[in-house]
Amino acid sequence: MRSLLLTLMAFSAATALAEQDGPVTFTAGYALQTDSNLFRLPSGFKAKTGESVATEQIGVTTVGLGFATTQSLQRFELDASLVDYRYQHFDYLNFTATNVDAAWHWSLTPQLTGNLTGTRKETYNTFIDYQSYTERNRRTNTNSHLDMLYELNGPWHLLAGMTQADQRNELAVLVGGGESRSTGAEMGLRYHYGSGSTIAVVGKVSNGSYIDRTVPNTDLYDDSYKQLDTRLQLHWVYSGSTTLDGSLSQINRSHPNYAQRDYNGLNVEARVNWALSGKTTIKALYTRGLEPYARADSNYMQIDRLQLGTVWVIGPKTQLTFNQIWTNFDFLGSPGATSSQRHDLFNDSSLSVGWDPLPHLRLTAGLQTSSRASTQANLDFDSTMVNLAAQYSY
């Protein structure tokens, strides 16, 4: 009832706003999601939820307000939304998220430009990582970022930036991580070719702390870290219909109290965007990245991901989107004598159809399957998700 009331109020307000002409935009939507395995449980473990099955229907109501204006060389943008989640069976998971995105695209001179952005996003920690069936664990991420580009001379540009991030959890206990805050600063140099291609070298230093940890402790969990990144980036305009992007980063993460948690290595990313025709776009992405995962027998994860996708514009009002993702997780490093032998393989496929029957109105239907095969017991799962949604934007 609450979701239906919010939807009716949203569409009423949208109708009123539609009669106005200005920098304000309004979005209202409702989605019905069906998930065959909400808690990502292996076969035979669904009784842990206290229900006969873990299939769930989730009603998601979204109301959003946007504002954008350009004043001389400055552009300001603000998007705020309320996202209300209602669960049919596991109603203790019901909650309303408040999300905000703000941006100031600034320019002091034509040669000196940059962006100041801030975001706040509320979600649930995925049940892939947080395995509890009687408690909810909401995550709030806030991020702010300032970057600058200065045209030195002709094709040369100086880059600089600062970032601050904060992650809080409703419950402190989380597999492999926890509440944290970090700050970072970077500087680099980029060269612009006449074809539109660019190459850049960027260095970044980050300092972080874990809010829910105290030192010393018997599990060798450090309460802070420092990370140095050196990144080489390439954007190559191969033709009018094809672009290639790549990056290679050397990362070094160190810990002041427990050097046993230190690690280093390479992060790699390669992306191809190919406009096969005016109606069909094909995308391919490969990434290899290292991410912290502090456990008794591991320090970090090496994540290899291959993604293939296509967007087909069937007609002026209809488009079809398909994505296939394979992700491989290896749990590496160890603070002690025992090293993790865990290896996870994820397979995710999604297909969605979007239809715009009226101006400002979009209807979508989607199907997604997801699975994990793990060398660690009781982590395998299969799930199927169906999504039906309607969104009005003006």
C-alpha cells in the first residue's frame, strides 16, 4: 500500500511539473523484482532463512528530482531520489534509501577547468558477501571528488585531483572488510593527439582507516593502510565507429602495524566500443584488479572479469540489451603460515527490453541469471531474477 501511494503521488507531481519549462526534471518509477534465491544460498540450505523457500518479490518505488543550470562558464547539477524497497516475505528488509548526486563543472579560464562532485548512496550489502538471514546490513557510501585539468601548452595537459570516501554499515560485521574512510590525491600529465586519442601517466597516493578495528588484535587486522598507484592510461580513437581504452596500474598497499598484510601487483583494464551500425553497438571489457580481503588466510582478491555486451535499437521506441559477464576470484596472500585455496567463478547473464510508448515514459522487462561455483564448501548458488519496471521522466 505504501509503495502504491508513493507511486500515485509521484505521478501526480510529475503531471504538474510536465506543464512547466525549466531546469528542473522529475522522475518517478516502480519496479517489481522477483528473485529465486534472495540470500544466494546453495541447494539444500534454504531452511536457514526460516522460510520454505528463498524466493522473494520486491517492489521498488523511486521518486527523484533533478536540477541543472549553466551560468556563464559554470554548470551545476543536482539529483536527489528516494528509493523505497518493500519485500513480500522478508519484510524486516524493508527500507527507504536517500540517494544524492551533486556536481559543479567549473571553469576559471578556458585553459583551467575541472569538476567538484559528491554522492551519497544507500544499498544493502549483497548477500553474496554478507551471509545472514535474520538481520539486515545496510551500507551507506559517501564520496566527494575534486579534479582539475590545466592546458599547459598545445596538446599537453596537467591533471590533478583529490578524493574522499566513507563507507558505513548498519552492522559492523562484514566478511572480508568493514567500515572505512579514505582520502587520496593524484597528479598526472596527459597528451592529446589531433585524432582525439590521448595518453596519460598518473600517480596517486591514498590513506585509509578502518573505523571498526582496534590494534593490537590476535587476528592481525590493521586499522589503517597506505596505497601508492602509478597508472598509464590510453584512449585510442581507432575510427569513427571504434574506440579502445586501456590502463595499466602498479599498486602497492602497506600497513603500519601488520606488514604481513602488505601486497602489491598490477591492475589491468582493456575496453572496446564498436558501433557496428547506426542501430547496433558492441562492447567488450576485460579487467584484472586487486582488492583487499582481510581474512585469517588471505589478504586480497585478484579479480579477473570479462564482459561482453550489445545494444540493438530495434526501432525508434524499442531497444534490446544483452550482457554476459564471467568473473574469476582468487583469494591470495596470507598473514600467517596457512594460505587460502579458495577460488570462485561467477557467471552472470542478462537480457532486457526497453519500450517508450509515450514521451517521457519508459517500460522495461528484464531477465537475469547468476551463479557461483566455489572451491569453498556451501558457497555455490544459482539464482534467476525477473524485473518489470515503468519510469516517467520529465
